Amino acid sequence: MNPSHFQQVEQQLLEPAGLNISDLEKIFAHLKGADLADLYFQSNRFESWGLEDGIIKNGTYSIEQGVGVRMVIGEQTGFSYSDEISFDALTASAKAAAGIGKAGQTGRIQAWQAKDAQKMKALYQMDNPLAAMSEDEKIALLNLADKEARSASPHVQQVIANIAGVYEHILIADNEGNLNADIRPLVRMNITVVVEKDGKRESAGTGGGGRFGFDYFTQADRVREYAQEAVRLALVNLDAVAAPAGSQTVVLGSGWPGVLLHEAIGHGLEGDFNRKGTSAFSGRVGEKVASNGVTVVDDGTLENRRGSLNIDDEGTPTNCTTLIEDGVLKGYMQDKLNARLMGEQSTGNGRRESYAHLPMPRMTNTYMLAGKEDPQEIIASVKNGLYAVNFGGGQVDITSGKFVFSASEAYLIENGKVTRPVKGATLIGNGPDVLTKVSMIGNDLALDKGVGVCGKAGQSVPVGVGQPTLKIDGLTVGGTEAQS
Amino acid sequence: MNLNELKKTDAELRALSETVLKLSKKYGASDAELSLNRGSGLSVEIHQENIDKLEYHRDQGLSLTVYMGQQQGSATTGDLSTQAIEDTVKAACNIAKFTGEDKYTGLADAQLMAGDMGDLDLYHPWDLNAESAIQIATACEKAAMSYDDRIINSDGASISSYSGLSVIANTHGFIGVTPSSRHNLSCSVIAQAPNTTAMQRDYWYTTSRQHEALDSPEHVGEKSAELTLSRLNGRQINTQQATVLYSPEMARSIISHFTSSISGGSQYRKTTFLLGAKGEKVFPDFIRLHEQPHLISGFGSCYFDRDGVATVDRDIVVDGVVQDYIMGSYSARQLGLKTTANSGGTHNLTLDSTGQTFDELLKLMGTGLLVTELIGSGINGVTGDYSRGAAGFWVENGKIQFPVEEITIAGNLKDMFQNIIAVGNDVDPRSATQTGSILIEGMMVAGE
């Protein structure tokens, strides 16, 4: 690890409390007998600004900090946290978390000693993203979004624009003496417009972001691009006709439609569900779960991406983990607890929303590798079907494998040609077999623009998705129109 | 949090409120309002008789909004130390210097602040220790796992208990303190039919402000097993128009789509398919939806909203006609109307029943789809277009025939509201929104 990296985190999290690394030995003394124990120190500075009606309506600033203490014995986890970082608060939390030990302690008691901090990759900058621009510049950015959206079409009635940024410092100390630190910037911008034409109204939003400073949005005409895209989407939907209902051939566009992978297979391949045998994918490593040519990875090592991390929230370096290779299920995404219980290694997917939440296996950036087909030829190969290019959220029941994701921009394909736009509709399928219906894979892999949020067990974390254009033979589309 | 801790916390948070509001003025705010909370709890999750997780929760936070004339700024913090409070006030004041003039912003009118406040009986802390929590959750899971051989796995039995105090205060001199508690017990299990590979999962829970009022662990476990078993061998049905019966748990979502569509925010932003619906007939004649903020021990009970405005009993829909929107003082000003004391949301909604039991609704439906689960969020609030993933049961001759899965149900909410045929008396009491099953005709079901 870059020493200044570590020192900066130490300065931010431990020094104000008068704590030294060596003090942690006394804390770990309460956690003796653990198979795994860790202290997760975090500070989080958040800032957001919002525009509506052409006015900067509000801004919010917040500072959160605290420490979470976890003790794991076998399959059992004890957890406590404090929003105060001090020796006394840490001691109290450690004693509470150690309550799990009453169930039957086993040996393995050794004195705690800090090891040298590890060298670490630097996938993103350490600078405070909130400080990359002055207040006036941030406001100018939102006013520009308003102006660009309104000048994109006379039908724009309302523009709602937001920017938000987070600057996080993290220090993780575990019972083996490992110390890991990370400094994480994260920003995003969202633009939503309401358009009105001939008495009909529609709304659409778009945005982008990643692990860099707010100044990202001043580059390459990004604000104009987001604003025009939001307006284009809303106008397309003004003319949308009812979507057809029932099973049909669906062509998914590249990029954000990769939310399919996140819902259909991603969650089902998280280690906790598979260790407990509650996933539709449990015990299926080595089986064919997708068509030939389908390779899906979870990659936390992409520079500056929203879902990327230098280390996960247990201090494990992130990886590019192959989930499915040429149609065959290769493995699961693991945190330390579930990896140990399944006799595997952590894949660097142990993530948590904050110090007040327990880590669990979570995705980072999940995407399918490119195939060989020309996207135009994929569309041309469909007689009648749906071409879905933008999506809202999705959800999955990991046990039955049933998943949904909702299209927000879709078109009919008639005789191999993209024709009329159709209203948003929810698509439903079965995770373990949907990828066996993939019949063509495009050569146009793209990742999303960086605004994805994944929720699991009440915890939200930033994620990314991506895929090339895909043809799926038979997915149920929740339209309202009987198919001709 | 026991009674002594409560008294101490009450005094501390009141003093802190005063400090924060004074500091806000010191740093240039013309007005300020805040919410403060502190609470603690315990949760235990059992998986296959093992303690999966034992978690101690302790939360606190301050959320502050300051006004400088018609400009506003906000800041929040989880750290309530003197230094952090000062930094938070300064941050909010700094932001207010950069925001634009908004003629609708500011505190709610002073004469609307809540006055007399009685005891809504919301606070019943439970002196639950880890050992008893583990015992209860274990008993719950055992009842589910031993219910039937086809229950092959557990997805966990959880118990949680939380109690705390929340404060709303502003520079009109208003301060409202609400102590409250909430206890939950839930169980989720997995079933598999012999000689098949597909698994099904379902769950059941009990929740109350008083732990004595929770259903027994055995009941919760057995109910979760029963529901899970009923889903075995689910299949798709053909794509068709059908009448849909939403179970009480799912029916709540229909009310929430309606309340979003008449919220002040969606009205003034014109992001609703029910734009200008006040005075319009949106539902059939027999529909009445009303709000009762002062129900004793209610999940949504309170004497004031986030603006400090006194809450009152009111009708939202009578004879199918929208009486008023759901507004806080900001959106009310935008619309030129009077606040309905709904800053922060609604407080105990009831959709009146048309009198039928669940079985009578099945008979009334005859043939159609009973929906017991909805997934995804395919709703366009601006157009009312509705398309969601669903699971449930196919019904013929008023009787459940077989479980259904991997389907969607779709329509337009405007039509769906008008096409409500009946509202059952089988109310699910576990929520601040109370409704029985809702029967809606003319929806499109997509399957095979």
C-alpha cells in the first residue's frame, strides 16, 4: 500500500480519537477464539445539490463516521457498532460482539500484532471529489443541465437535476493482524425531465458517474449528453404504443440491459445463498447453465468504475471472477465467512453499506463478454419480437430463480426491422435457464454509465453492469396488448 | 432503551434541539427545523438451529434544514458531539448561501403547529436479551422445519426489537417528542416436492409495538411453512385477460400507488397520471379511503407531521371522489392549497371494506388470478402504466386450483382503480395502511 494512503486514513479515523494501531491489541483481546474478527472504521462525507423549476432548491451535507466490530465463530456472527470512534466505544462494541462466543468457545488464542500494511492497487484517485469544484461551479453544472434540457425540445416542462458525491475513508483491522485502508471517491449526476405534447405527458431520466471528482461532469460535453438523452427518451415514450403480452423473442441492447445478468444469475451466485443451499444455483458448479459462447464475469478491478474497489470491505483485493465460462457455471462470489465455510477463497466480494452493517457477498461490476455478431444482424434475424434498450430496476427470488427487470425504452421488431416504440413493460424469466435461450451475442460489449445501486437484505451498495447486444429466444413480456 | 434511559434521552434530545436551533440563528439562519433520533435494538437470525447473526443496533442522528429568507440548506450527522453539531449547523448555513430564492420555501405557518399532545401508547420497550431472542427464533424455525417433510431448508428465522425516541422541532418554538418501539418475528423456509429440483420459498411475520401482542413463534413458523408448501409445483398460465384478486398484503401496494399519484410533490411537478384529480371520481362509488393519525398504538400514529403541523382525521376518498391531496406545507404552497399535515407521509390509512370475506371474494371472482406476490417496480407514475412480475394461484369456480409463477400482470392504474369490484374484510393488521383483499377486473396476465 502507498504509505501516504494508509497514513491519511489513520489520520482521519484514529488520530482524532487518540487511538494508535497498537491500542487495537486490547480490543482484539476481547475477540479471542474467533475464526474471523474485524474492526471496520469508516468516515463518510456526503454532499448533494438539487435543481428544480430552474432554481437550486436545496443542498445537503453530511458527515457520518463510526466503527463496526464483528466476531465470527464457525457459522455464527456477533456484531455491534458505534458511531463514536473511541477506545471505550470500541471496547463496548467488542464485548457485545463477543456475546456470540458464549455458544461454545474453541481454542486458537494468540496475541494480536499488526502486520505491515499491504501494497495495494490504485484504481481511482485519492483526492476529495467534493473539493474538485467550488459551490458556484457545482451550481453552474446544474444550471447547465436545466438549460441543455430545455433547449433540446420545446416540449420540456420540467427539469430536475441532481449531483451527489461521497468521500470515504476506510480502515479494516482483522484478527490475523492484517491492516488495510482505502480512500474511495464516488460521484453521480442525474437529470430527469417531464415533457408534454398534445396533452400527453411523459418523464424520463438519465445520468452517469463513477469514482472520480465532480469535475468529471465538466468534461466532454457530458451534461449536454445526459440532458439530451433524457429528453430523447421522454419524447420516444410519448409516442409509445401498448407492449405485446406473452412469451416472445427479445433482443436486449448493450450496456445497462446487463441488469439482466445482475438479477438472473448474479444474486443466485452469491456465496451466502449457496453455502446455505437456498439458491436455484446451489451445487451446480460445473453444470451447463448458459448457451455456448456465454461468459460472464464480476470484475471489481476496472479503473474509476462505480462498482470497483481497490479492496473489498474485508480488506481482500478485488478480482475479476469468472462466473460462467462458455456456458458452464465456474464459481461463486465469496466473502471471507462463506468462502471459509465452503472451503474456498474469498473473491474480494465482501461488501457492506457502512460500519453499521455486516459484510456479505455482493457484486461489483457484472458483465458478459462480447461475442462475434453484428448487432444489426441480430435485429434483422428476428421476425417478430421486442428490442429493449433501456431498463429501470429489477428483482429476483433467488430460491425459485424467477427474476424481473423493467424496460423503460423498447421497440417492436417487425420483419427484422425496429419499428414503433412500446410502453415500458416488465420482463420475467427463470434465472437458471434464461441464458440457455441466448442464441446470438453481439460484438458490442458496453458498460453502464455509472448510476447503479443494488439492494440486498436492506443494504445498498453501488454496482455496475454491462453486456453486448443479446438475442433471447423466449422471454415473457408483461405488456397489455394481445399478440397478433 | 428502558424508562430511565428514555427520560435521560428525552431531556438530552430536547436540550440538543434547543442548542441546534439557537446555533442556526447564530450562524445567520432566519428559521430552522430539525429532526433528531436516538434508539437501540437487538436482532438475532437463526439458520438451521445455528445462530447466524447476533446484532446490537445503536442509532442516532440529526437532520437539520435552515432558511435564510427564501433560501434553504440542509445537513445531517450521526455524530452528536458538540463539535460535530457546530460543523453541521455551519454546513447547512453555508449551503443556504448558495441555493436559489424559492418563494414557497420556509417553515409551515406558526398557527398550524400541533398543540395538545396526549399519549398514543407507541412505546413498549422489550427487555429482550440475546438468550431469549435466540430461543424464540429457534422455536419459530423449528415449528416451520418440522411442519412437513417437503420443507427441506430454512432461509432463516429472525427476531428484532427496537425502541427509541424521535424529536421534531423548529424555530416557531414547536417541539414534539415521540417515543416508540417495534418488535418483529419472521420466518422464511424452503420447500421442494419429492423427485423434483425446483425449490420454493415464502415467509410470514408478526409485528407489534407491544411484544406481548406478537403471534407465537409456533404460529409464525407453521404459517411460513404452509405458505411455502402451497407454492410447490407452480407453473405459468396462458397469456390472457383476467380478473385479479390481490391478497391483503399485496393490496396495500395499490393504495400506495394511489397515494403517490395524489401526493403534493407529484401534483406540483406534474409527474402524475392523476394530475388535478381533486374533486374527481377516480374510483367506483363504494370506495372510501380515510386517514386516522391518532389511533392508539397505530404503526403510523402521530400528533404532528415533519413540519410540526397538527394531524387530523380526514377522508381522502369518499364515494370514489378524491377529497384532497397528500401534502406537506411546501407542496401545498406550490399548489396554492392548505397543508394536509402529510410532510413525511401518511398516518394510518384505511380502505373501507365492501363486506366480503376472502372466500366470498374468490366466489365473486369465479375464474381468475389470486396474486400473493409481486416483484419488480414496473410502474410509470406519469402515465399510470403498470406491469409487474407476479406469483399466486389460479382460481376456477371460486376455488383455488394450482399455484402460478413466472407471470406478469399489467394494466393502467387509472383503469385499475375504476375496475375495482370489491374490497374484502380480511384486513392485514400489520401495517399503517389497512386494507383487505382487492378484486380488480380486466387486467392482462402474460405467461406462456
